[in-house]
Amino acid sequence: MSRPRGFTLIELVVVICVVALLFGVALDRLQRYQELAERVAMEQNLAVMNVALTMKFASLVTSGRAALIEKEAGANPIQLLARVPENYLGELYAPDVSTLAGRSWFYDRQSGDLVYVPGLTRYLTFPAGPDRRLRFRVALTEPNRDPDAPKELRQPIISPVAPFTWVVE
């Protein structure tokens, strides 16, 4: 008389290892896609602010007030948006970053920088130093120095204060 055969202990361990391995790969992919989404959201917010700056620039030029463009350098670009991002914390004066939520923006009144506090940083290379924030500033483009070229107005644009790379492949 033969007994029905069940799982052996080795077969059970192999199945548990395979499931754990698949779970680990899936979790790694999920974290990767979350960080990719965070990077895209940050870049989209920057693009919207650059569009708002371009519209302000065009408005000042067409109304004959091009001299006021200089005032945009170092200004808070969030104020140009019709609707601020949900993760915007406001204008703060040298805040303690450890108390701020990740994936949030704020305008640092002390430095005049728009700051992004990333939530996930696995694929993010920060500038040298202990600061774990990405800083941006409204700066003015440099005009063409060629004397034969037509005169250009300086245009405001948001640019990073220090270079960083955020590559999620």
C-alpha cells in the first residue's frame, strides 16, 4: 500500500526561495518606478515654472516694460503659477531639512533658491557636500556678445544652483 506523496522539506525550501527572489525583484522594480515618477514630477514642475517665466517675459516685453525683467532674478517662481503644487511648503527661512517631508518644494528666503527635497535618492547623484536637497534659482540668460549679432534681451530661466544627475534607467 503506497501513501500519497507530499512535498519534501527540500522542495518547500526551493519554492520559498523562488517566491522570495521574485518578490525581491518585483519590489526593486516598484521602487525604481516610484523614483522615476518622482523625477518626472519634479521635472514637470520645473517645466511649468519655466513656461510661466517665459510668459511673464513676453508680457513685459510686449507691454514695453522689458527693464523689469531684471527683477525676476532670484524671485520665487512659484508665485507666477495659477495653482501652486500640492507639495509646496511655502516660503521658509533656512529651515531644518530633517523636519521637512520628502518630495516637497519650498522657497528658501535666506538664499533666494527654490528647493526640492527628494524622497527617493537611489539613482540621484547630489552635488558635493552634505546638503541633500536640489536647489534651483531664477537666473537671467547671458546675451550674445558678438557685436555683429542682433541685440538680445536677457531672459529669465530656472537653472540648478549645483549640477546633479538623476538617471533612472
